[in-house]
Amino acid sequence: MTKMSIGAAFSETFAFLKANWMQMLMWVGGALVLVGLLAYLFLGSTFTAMAMAPNDPSVVMGAFGSIAVFALIAAVIFYGVSMLIWRGGMHPGEAPNFAWAFQAGPALAFGMMVVMIAAYIVIFIVMFILTLIFGAALGGMGAFSPAALESGDVGAIGGGAILVMILFYIAFVVFLLWVQGRFLIAGPVMAERLTRNPVTGLGESWRLTGPSQWGIVGFYLLFAIGMFVYVLVAGMIFGGVLGAIAGGSDLGAMLTMIVVGALVYLPVIMLTFSMPVGVYRAIAPRASGEIFA
């Protein structure tokens, strides 16, 4: 275990993508096609029914049920595929273990869901405490008295409240990035050890990321900004060019969406799958020494 540098994390992430892009293209592309077909089967009639009866509560509840089932199935598929990608990249030439992957993937998804629920509970408690503190402070200053209203002090207090809200929002984002960073490599740990137990992956991820936790937050932030800029610029370029070629027809618009998805969003998904292994290799080179072998 070593302290991670952001440059090493980027280097290892792109190295994993370079070494495994064909395998990733196969698994991710197949998953996208399968999820797209399931979306059509599960949600096509659902949205039609909602459009025909927008004020019918039973239709709305049925739609939420269908969306929830589809989201659950899609999560199982993508988390299972991620396990296949990580295991295959760490152990080249090994036959895909579908039974393990589609048990370990949902187990990791459930573990991460529990972690994020706990994180939001912590945020809610902090918000509640801050509300009590600032509410008492403002009350003590007579913020809502007639004299305060006449003198215009409410505007100053409102500006202070806005500043507090901005600072809290920044802290909220940093906290979530920190939580996600501490558990980022749980999947690669499970893939390397071929375990279905998410506690093993989450616990080892927490241990390994400790010395590099703020470096991982910085890497996570730079990665997200880079992906946002890429999607924005590439989407505008490819969408504009293909839209002009298609000529505005419905078929052309559909083909444009498919091509833009393949050229813009598919590489982002593949790079996102590469990132946890990149961080894992950067902080535990001996534990993942066989990667890219």
C-alpha cells in the first residue's frame, strides 16, 4: 500500500482501458443493447399509458413499479458486467465466471446502497443540528422582529444565510466525493479475491484508501470535470455534424442518437469502469501486480 499520486491514478486508468478496451467494448456494448431492449419491453407501454391517463393515480403507481423493477434489473446487469471486466482485466485469459459475477455485482450494489444511505443520514443529522444552531442564533439577534424588518437587517441576514447554504453545498459535495472515494476500489478487491462478500471489498477499500483519501477526492473531481467537458464538447461536435447529415428526419434523428451514444457516451462508460482499477493499482501495486500482465 502506497500513497497515491493523481498522475499515477490517471496513468493506470488509461493503461487498464488500453489493455482491455476490446473486452470492455464487448461487455459494455452488450449490456447497453440488453438494457435498451429491456427498457423498451418494461417502459414502452408504461409511458404510453401515462400519456393517455396523466391524472390516473393507479397508472402512475404502476409506472413507478415498472421503473423500479427495470432499474433493479439494469443495476444487476451493469454491476455484473463491471465484475466481469475487472476480473478479466486482472487475470487475462481466465474464462468469464458469470455465476460469480452476477452474484458479486448485485452484492456490491447493495453494499454501496447501504453506505450511501448511511452517508445521507449523516448529512441529514448535520443539517438538523446546523438548522437548530443558526435558527437559535438568528432568533437571538431578533432577526424576525418588526424592528429588523423596518431597518432592513433581514437582507443582510438573508445574504449570510445564502453564504452558509453555498458553503454547506460545497461541503456536501466534498463529503460525498470522500465517501465514494473511500469505497471506490471495493469492486476490484472483490474481483481480485473472487469473493461475493461486499463487506470484504468495502472494508479493504476503506483500509487501502486511508493514506490517499484526499488525493482520491482530487482525482475524482478532476475526472468528473474532464468527463463533463468531453461529453459537452464531443456531443456538440458529433451531434451537430450528424444532425446536419441526417437532415432532420425521424430516422436520421434516431441514427444520430445511436451514433452519438456510441462515440461519446460509450467511451465515458468504459473509462468509468477503468477508474476503480486504476486507483487500486496506484495505491496497491503489489496487491494488483498481475494487472495488465
